[in-house]
Amino acid sequence: MSTQPRWLRSRLRVLLSSAIVLFVTLWLLAALKSGPVQISDESELRRKFPYTYKHIHSFKKAWYIPPNWILANQSTPRNIVEAVQLASKSVVSHPERHIPFSNIPLLMHQKWDTTQLTGINEMVISYIETWLKDAVSPPPGSSEMAYFIWDNEGVLTLMEEYEHDLVRDFVEVFSPVEKVDIFRIAVCKWFGGIYGDVDTKALQHPSQWVHSTDISEWTDGMSGKKYGLDEATLALLHQTSGQSPPVNAIWGIECDTDPNTDAHWRMAYTYPVQLTNWAFASAANHPILQYFLDRLHEKAAEARDRVLENPGTSLSQLHYDPVTRTGPVAVTEATKWRLEEHDGLRWNALTGLKDGGKTKLVGDVLILPITGFSPTQKKYSRMGEKSWDDPDARLAHKAMGSWHHTNLIVEYGKFCRTFFGLCKDWQKMW
């Protein structure tokens, strides 16, 4: 029997009921907002977004490779896989075609269902335009960059040619958003480069993302262990040509909270320090990417076992949280595994809450502070993220959320966690 006074139980019921009514009202108002503005025809596309029109839409292909990267005797690529093969070969022995202090080539990858860009969200095209402009006409002091926008056909071709052992599970088990999560890892595993969702915008050209201060030595205040490059090693790196660049992967933090509190799960994150996957960069064949892909076989087997245990259920009827299975949680776990096992990192040492948001090199992995890929335009900061114009801000994510559908139960779960500290285990995506 409850020990709470009757008047308190009554007040709690009223409060909860009022909260539910308020939430449903706000949700319905949001659902009634007008839809996105779309580009209606080719003339409008050409007028508003000249780089996209010239190099993607009217080209009837899906890439841009700087002309001086292509030798006179090289044949024209027939598809995007052949194009990225050509570009990846052309960056070898050209350090200026890599992110500084890294082996990461300046190959920019994005994903959209189609490369015919009329009739889609104008904001999406505006972000594609900024990336393509950075590739074709980089700002002063920045390097040229190749650009690839992968459609569904190109993604499937990539998987069939390079991840043939995974193709059946890729097609049958994983949802459309999970396929994009898998693709971004696979393309960077095989060719290296930068990945950014189509609702991201570069605040700094990728050739300006890493400076010597970003790879300098830092100390875990709790364990006393040092990471990064000391002054002598940095000086040698600057003075001696032929030194191997120290960075082979770049990740950004999306959640940075005190691990001694429940703040992370109240905001729907799994880890107090959690990485994002809407943007990252990697050299080819990085072990973190391989670990991620290897885990997919286990996850697909689990889904097939669930179907066997529930006769009459198909794989398409199973509901999984993509954030956990293939998204930010999955890349966090893969990176966490590598840095803990290989480099002896205490994972929560990556927090920027106590050092003002310092970029941290661990082994060959550079972890940007939350401002790196998650800066804010708001007047307040939830987790120490700084503004778009801060020197640490490399990229902005507009979080258009075009890949998922609003679900009232899931949305109430967010409300319940945030305001009541309940509903911890409710599914966060549907």
C-alpha cells in the first residue's frame, strides 16, 4: 500500500495529466507546421545553387574531382565507385590533398536517395551547395577537395563490390536509416575521407580542421596518464619531411555530461561522453571502422533469431533503435573499445567540461570537443558547446531529422525523461 498522503497522490496525478495534455497540444501544433520549401524546376536550381546545378544535377553524375587530380590518360569513370577509386589513388603521395597532420584524404562523402535534385527540400540543396563550393572553390589558404554524393544505387554497388559478405544482411535486416549509417562507415573504411549528413554545414574547410595545438600533449587528471604529442615530437614533426602524420581518425562529441549524474540519459543519450556519427573523418582501413562492421553480423543474427522465436513475424516488422544499433551509440562503442583496449584510455577522460573543451589525441584518433561538430546558435549551452563562430567549431548540424517519423509515444518518452526523470528505458526512436 502506498505510504504517500492521499493529497500528494492526487496532486501528482493532476500534474502528470496536465503535463500529458500540454505535451499532446504542443505536439499537434508542431505537426501542423507547413512543410519544407522545395525546388520546383531546373531554372530555379541553376539560379539559386549554381555549383550544385553545374557539377551534380546537369552533369547527371554525382561527383566532383579537381581536374588537376586526373591524369590525361585516365578514362572517365562510369559510376561513382569508379570515380572514388580514381580520386583515392590520386591523393597518394600528395600530403596537400589530406587533412593536415593526418592520413585522411580530402574526399567528401554525402548520401541522398537520388542525384536528381529538383522537387526536394531547398534547405538540403543549400547545404550540399556549401560543401560543393568548398570543393570547387576553396577559401584562401584551403586545399581543393573531391566531392561525392551517393544515391541508393551507388551505395548498393559499393556494398556489393566491397562488402559482399554483408550484402544480404544489409538488404534484408537493416532499416533505410541504418543502411546510411552502415554506408558511411563502409565508404570511409575502403577509401577514407570525410562524411557529413546532408543537413551539415562546414564552418571551416576540412583542410583547416587540425592544427598542431590539437595534437599536443594532454593529461588525464584522474589517472595521470599522458596522451598526444610532446613538444619534442611536435617539433620533429614540423622540421622533418617524411614523418608519418599522427592522425588517422577524427570524431566529435555530441553528449558531454557529468558521469556521476543522470543528465545523459535524461537527454536520451546512452553514455555521459558520446560521439556523433553525423560527421566524422578517417583514413582507409581504420580498425574502429572494421570493428563496427564486424559487429553487424552479430546484430543481424540476433534479428533473425527473434524472427524464429516469433512465428509469423518478419524482419521488417521488428523495431530497433537505429541510434543504438548502427548510429552514435554504435560508433561510440567501437571507438571506446579501440581506445580503451589499445591505448589504455579512461573513456570519461575525454570530457571537455573541466578543461574548456580541449581537442584530445589518443593514439591515432583525434576527439574534438562538443563544439567541434555540435556548436550552438542558442544563447545558452546545455553541455559546454560554444557558438558557430568559435575557433573550435568545424561543422554545424542542422538536425532536420528527415530520416525518422514523429511518434507520439517516443516523443512523450523524451518529455517524461527530461521533466520527470522517468521512462529511462523507453525506445528513443521508432
